[in-house]
Amino acid sequence: MEAIAKTNTNAPKKQVLLFYCLECEELARKVAANSDLITLQSINWRSFEDGFPNLYINNAHDIRGQHVAFLASFSSPSVIFEQLSVIYALPRLFVASFSLVLPFFPTATFERMDEEGDVATAFTLARILSNIPISRGGPTSLVIYDIHALQERFYFGDHVLPLFETGIPLLKQRLRQLPDSDKIIIAFPDDGAWKRFHNLLDDFPTVVCNKVREGDKRIVRIKEGNPAGCHVVIVDDLVQSGGTLIECQKVLAAHGAAKVSAYVTHGVFPKRSWERFTHKNDGNLSVSFQGSCICLFLDH
């Protein structure tokens, strides 16, 4: 977030007024507490009796000529409309610039058509965001963390400037602090994860897994690399049910890994599927939530 306030190291640091959705209030307060350049602003998130949003942007006159950002969370379809209403309104208040921080792009995994009739909802959401009004300072800066596929950049129109960030530097910082940092190996659950992240983690040895079909089942196998005797950290952009992570842990343990952990930037976990990591089955399983980032420690 502070990167928005420090776009040019030679230019004066700019103050940013940060609005946020209700779901992101705790995160917004943490961000503001760590930077003198960010001042929190508020919105009245209300609803009419029929359920449609009744919204009010506080201090609307005071944000004229100011650099404004909005911290969004499209965690479910039910909250997207009310946030879009605010996102479309803020640039029109004669602000100096507008930035939208959307840490998780929720439809990113539906980015292509496998057959005629499929609807690529990643493109749909990108088109909606591409129609954010231009502010006094120009197109909206759209910040997304670890989007599923980098080529989705080209789904956006010219009214927004997508800025794709990653949580991997935070992971690397944490790994260097571990007592067994000299025995860390990074494992990718499939070729897609390897393509997405291997250049960011090229200072670690790697293991690449893949899924092969055996009858009606898809089995996780090690494609390349040797995890024996090492602390293996599985890295991916997101987790849904967690089934792939668990299957990777099993195959890595079977090949001699001393310890298996996992990092994903976005923990989706529909239908409380995170609970499968809180029970002790084949080993001691624990979950650490860092914002939307997930660290899973699957000791065996």
C-alpha cells in the first residue's frame, strides 16, 4: 500500500487518503499504523429495507485534490456491487489520483474457454473494473497480488493500469529466519505454479510435482527434484479445498522430506474446508493465517 505513496523516490512523498470496505477494516488500520503517509477515511455502509446498498462517503468535499485509494475485497458476489458503487464514485469527486487495491482477483482461475459455451468470468470482472471513471490524475491504478495468470493483464482496458504485485518477498524473508534455512527446498504442486514463481525463488533448490491420471483418479507424482532430508515448502498462488496440498505433502513425505510446509498467497477455503488442516491425521497439522496469506505446517 505504501508503494502508492512512494511512486518516485526523487519526488516528494505524497499523502494518501485510504477508504476501505468493512471486511478490510482491520487490515486498513494496520496499514495506516505503519505509515505516516496514509490517513484512513470512512464510508457509511448501510442498506435499504430491500437489501440494496445505501452508501455515503464521509468528508467528500475534503478529498478534492487529494490522492485517494480504496482497499477492496471481492470475497463473494454479494459484496461486489456495493463496493463497485463506491469505486465508481470516488474518482468523480475531483481527486488528484485514484488507486484501487484488490489483493485477490477472485475470478482469475476462470480465464479461458476450454469449449464453446464456457464463460471466462475473469474477463467479465476485468471489463467491469476497466470502466472505473478516469480521475483528475488519469487512469486508475489497480493493484492485485499474485493474480493466477499474468496474461490477464491484457483483459483490462485503458482506463485502468494494472499493477501486479506478489507476496513472495515476504515468504523469502520468513524462510531466511528459519533455523533450518540452509535445508529449504521449494516445491511447486504443478507446472503452472513453477512457471508463475520459479524466477522469484531461484535461490532455492526446487521440486516440481504434477498430476497424472490413473483410471478415474488423478495422482500427484514428483516430476523432478529430490526432497529427501530437507524442509520442503510448497508454494502456490491460491488454495481452494486444500486437496492438492495434502496430496503433495503425502508424496513428498514418502520421498523422504524431513518436514513439509506450504505457502499460498490467497486462502479461499470454501465451505470451511480449512478445517481439514486443523485435525491431526497422519501427522501434526497446523494453520497460520497472515491476512489472506496462508502458511500451512504439515509435519509428519
